[in-house]
Amino acid sequence: MPIDAPHDLPTDLDALVASWRRWMQRHDAMSATDLAELESHLYDTVDHFVAAGLTPDEAFLVAVKRLGATDDLSREYAREHSERLWKQLVLTGDGGTDAVDEEDAARPLPFHRRANGLAVALALGAGAGLAVKAVDLATDDPAQVVLNSAVIVLPFLALWFAWRRRPSLGVLATVGAVFLVTGLALNLYPFAVPDTATAGSEVAGITAATEIIAMIGSFVVLWLAVGIAYAGSGWRDERTRMDVVRFSGEWFVYYLLIALGGGALSALTVAVFASIGVDVMQFVGEWVLPLGAAGAVLVAAWLVGAKQRVIENIAPVLTKVFTPLFTLLLLALVVAALVQWNLVDASRDLLIAFDAVLVVVVGLLVYSISARDPLLPPGWFDRLQALMLASALVLDVVVLIAMLGRTGEFGFSANKTASLGLNLILLVNLAWAMRLQVGFLRRRTGFGALERWQTAMLPVYFAWAAILVVVFPPLFGFA
């Protein structure tokens, strides 16, 4: 108990405050001095309400609600412990009490919770950038760097979460095994090099279709493996999985901002040196951009934790801006598909574009769910999401029909089979999500069902991505 805390308050209150303090310390934006002052104020407020006649646990709930400047974090704290009846008071002002989990209260606070973490993030980011450059110098083949980019960079992000969240050895072993198998598959498989006359699409010098598919799959499977490191032993819990989704969306926002700023800074640097007759374009292209792109992965991850209070206010705004735009885009694509109708003869690039839009829409849907207050009743935005889901479902059915037609006419290939499998997964995801969304709008289904369904689909995407990396290359002859 802090020095300023009243000594006549019961031990269970200390456990409640300890749980609140651990939650607050997860946010690097909250300094140790500020937290100590808030905790002292919390105890003073509790003491005041106890003297007024409230029980200690009731006084704690009211005091947390009265903290004002930390109200957003308090709401998230209550949402994290949603199984406790007293969250209703923090979120909506209703009553209800419950005791804090004794195991959670007794768990010691590790040093990494107290550390700011920026130095570690910068060190790991520098390590990721140097690893990319080391592979580039060792192979002298940019295509190999692109092929292995997820295997090279994402282990440093997994190490960041291993330091921050201290997962069990079993979790770390699982994550390490996923990285090992993925790296072996990408580098030991004898991917074929097609003739220039028959070569298909090319990605940074990679021409084999199965190699491109395996590379794309490696990003998905390894990002989800990093999510396991983030979730730790709670990766089976849907709320923890939703935290991973929330982190992914917020990380993407920060990474994009860093990339835009870094690109502008690099262009300005090249222009300034060019004005004095010095050409630094090659240096920027070969050293600054690769190292910066890899290092930004860790810096963005640190920013998500350090500025969590800010981004959690921005997240609902982002979803409300982009959901209407993507709904209009989906409606336009549905109209275009129905007008053309014979998508069997449509270009492969058009169908790939349709699939890309569907993937982005599903990602936007999941991120919207992660940013929504689960206690709010259905509103206009939920109806708009239902329209977006319906449009995406129609478009997915159209693409599936086209893919089945193309497969029947031209036969199976790695590209068509990968797209077909993805569209089937999206069909199941969108159809059931639409059912749950309609049930929620009609107040027959709770919002928690939407969260549980989307988090339950994450292992499905993980499995399909793993199949693309490990099974598809030998299945289609490494072509």
C-alpha cells in the first residue's frame, strides 16, 4: 500500500487498486509520477466515500469513475475485465460489485511494465533493418530479400512482445516453430523459374506463381504468429484476440504515417543534396529506405502502446470515415459486375482487385467491431455496416461464380485455387457475420456474438495462409 493510503481500508480494496494500477501501467503515456499522484488521489476519494457511508468496493467504483482525465483508460480497464459485474458502473453508471481475481492481484509487476520501452524498440528496429541489409549483402539478390522480408523482420516484433508481455516458454516455442517452418519452406523449396514466354505476373523479380503465393501467405501466417506472442497464454480468449485485431489496425495507421513522413523526408534529402551537386539517391535507396522500412515496424508497435489513449479515440473516427466510402465502392463494384455479368472472360487482374477489396472490407469490419463500445445499442452506423456486409456478400458470390467458371474452363492452377479458397472462407465469414449483424440490429443477438465470430475466424485465416506457404508449392509442382 502506498504511504499516503489510509491504513484502515480492507485488503480487498488494495487488490482492486493493484489491479487498476497494473492496467494503467500498461500505457507508456502514463508516467510513474502521474500514476502515483492519481493513486493517492484515488485512495483519498475512496476514503471520502467510505466515510460517507459507501462500502469500500462501491467507493472504489465511484472513485474510478470520478478520475476525470483517466476516464478513457478506466473504461478500457472495465472493458478488459468484462466478466465482473461492477463494469456496468464504470461504463454506464449502474451499480454492481465483484471482487478482483486473486491470482491477478497477486501477480507481481515485472520490470518491463515500468520501463518506457522506446530504447528497446529502437534497438530491435535497428536490428531488423540491419538484418534486412545483411541478407541483401549476403545474397546480392533483391528478390530473396523480398521473399524473406516477413521472416527477416517480424521475429524482431515477436521479440518486442516477448519482452513486453513475457509469454510462456510454450508460446515462445510455438511462435519460433512457425517462423522456422515458414523460413525453411520459402528457402528450401525448389521454385521453378518459368520461361519468359510463359511467365506470369512478377513481384520484385519473383516469377513463380507458387513462390509469390507462398510469400503473401508468409506475411499472414507470421503476423498471426506475432499475434500469438502478443496474446500469450490468453490467445484462446476471444477478447484477447480482439486486442490483437485492435493492435493490428492501430499499428497499420502508425506505420502508414511513419512511411509517409519518411518518404517525404527522403525525397527532401535527395533534393537538397542534388541542389549542391551531390547525388545521394543510391545511398537513400539502398540503405536508408530498407533500414527505415524495417525499423518502422518496431517504432509503430511502440507508438501503439505509448499513445494508446490517443489512438483509441481516433479508431472510431477512422472506421466511421472509411466504412461509408467502402460501402459506396462495394455498391459500385456490384453494379459493375452485374452489368458486365460474364466475369469468366474478365481479366484476372479485375478478379484480383475484387478479392483485394473484399479482404480490406473484412479487415475494416473487424477493426470497426474492435473500436465499438459493446454496451451501446444498435444505431445508424450498425445499419450501414449491415449494408456493407450485404454488398460484400453479393460481390463475393459473383467472384466465386466467376472463379468456378474460369476453373472449369481453364483448369486448376495455383492462383485460381488460392483465390477460390480465400473466397470460400470470405463467403462463410461474411454470411454468418451478416446473420449476426441483422440479429444485433433486431436486438435478438448480443454484440459479443459478433466479436466472438470474427475472432474465431482468425485461426481459419492462419491455417489457410499456412497451407499457401507449405502445401501449395509442392502441390502445384513449384511452378
